[in-house]
Amino acid sequence: MLFDIPVWKLILDTYIIWIIVFFVAKFLVKNKRVFNIALTGLFVALLWTLADRFDLPVSGPVLDVVMPLLPLAVIIIMAPDIRRALEMYWKKDVRKDTFVMGNERTKENIIDATVELSSKKTGALITIEKHNTLDQYSERAIQMNADVSKEVLVNIFTPLSPLHDGAVIIRGDRILCAGAYFILSDNQNFDKTMGSRHRAGLGISEVSDSMTIIVSEETGVISIAIEGIMLRINDKDKLAEYLNMFMK
Amino acid sequence: MKKLLDFFADPIRKVGRNAVTDIIIDYLDRHPFMIAVVSFVITAGIMTFMVVLPAIRG
């Protein structure tokens, strides 16, 4: 007996809580967007504790009403991510914990293809996956599972071909899929002259740690979207520099 | 000072997205074993607050 509770009960209780905390922690780490929402929830909970502790006359009662609804709101907001995490938990993790980025040949092929597409003013959207899985997008796209090569990439984005409109997702040295559609960024500061391809590239960079290369159909200008930021790339060397930094 | 003003202007966004949280997520993603360790520490904290401290206070 420990604290009037049988020891076996304490051990079992600790084990069950550990399992739950571990699952939640793993889920949050794998889903960066959800992690940010969870942090926001934690911050509001902290405000509630402060309001409660100091018995604040206005924020206290307001947060007393809001707080019981917060878990429900979070579950509704996160429903697709939670469902996906539960599904994936029992599946083999295709990305594994030790992920592999593309090799030098893959980088060269991506750069060559991008430069050629840019010179021909052919629109392109190439997303390179890092830690956060992009399975939810690739599953709805056309599966390819092909080696990354300049020829394949240029062919995919050839105008009027069935796959040219969506994004290509690259995982390691393989083209995972083509024709993938991302959620568009709703960034209010976004340059209005840029089209939906750029907005899609920025959108995926906001919700994952991937890097996206965008080639403008109108001007042939190359841009990259990473961590919710869009950068215009002036030359091949600059693109190689960013790719080397990202894919190391 | 500007950073402090920025924080108070939009604290939720600043808490949700900053370099420190990014580094922590990145580290944990690369070291899955550490997720288990961190989870155990959090569990120990929960058990302390919910079992040990109430028992000590009687």
C-alpha cells in the first residue's frame, strides 16, 4: 500500500496515463498545425487559471463559459487529423522514424527540370516532403512511385497533359505522386498578382515542413515556399543553395 | 522592447509559432525515444499532482 492505494493500481494507472500522454505527444509532434492549435489551447487554459486564481470580475466568468467548450471545439477543428492519426497508428508508417532525403542526383534532376520549365514558361509545383507526412494529399492524387528524373518532371508539367495542373510530391529519391491538390493559403499579405499555384505552394508550406518549388506559368519566375514564406529565386545557383540547405 | 510589444499585440500567435517550438518539434521528430521520455516526465508530473500531493496534504 502506498498513499492508501495498492501499488499495482498505482503502476497500472501510471502506465495507462503514460500511454495516453505518449500517443497525444506523438500525434502533436507529427502534426505541426495541430501542435500550434494545442499550444493556443494551453495558452487560453493558462489565462483561465490566472483569471480564476485572482478572481477577476470579467475575464473569470467569460472564460468559465468558454473553457468547457474548448475541448469540444478543439476536437471538431482537429477531427480530420485525429481520424488520420488513429488510422495511421495501426498502419505501417511508410515514412518511418528515420526519414531519408534525396541524394545529389535527385537534387540535380530537380534543379535541371525547374530551370528547363522556367525557360519554357511552363507552370510547375514541386513539393519535397521532409518530416511531416503528405500522405493525405498523395492518397487523393495520381500515384507514381517513380525515380526522380528531369525528363519525368518536365513531362508531368507539359501543358494539356492530364497531370500538369496539380503538384508533384517528392519523398526521398522518388516521385510519390502527381496531380496533388493543396489547400490554398489565405495569407492576406500575399501578392495579389500571383496565381493559385503560388497560393497552393504557400498553403502547403504553412501546414507542413515541406519545401515547394513553384514555376510561374506567366513569367517563368522560380519561387520557393518554405515555413509559410515565399522567396523569389533569381538563378540556378540560388535554387541549388536552398535545396542543399533543405535536403541535407 | 519591440519584441515585447509584438508579443502583447498578438500573444496567441507568438506562443503558437516561434523558433523554440519549431526546434523542439524538430528534435522530438528526429528522436522518437525522447517522446517517450518526455511523456513519462509529463505522466510523473500528472501523478504527482493528482495522487502524491493530495495524499501528503491528507
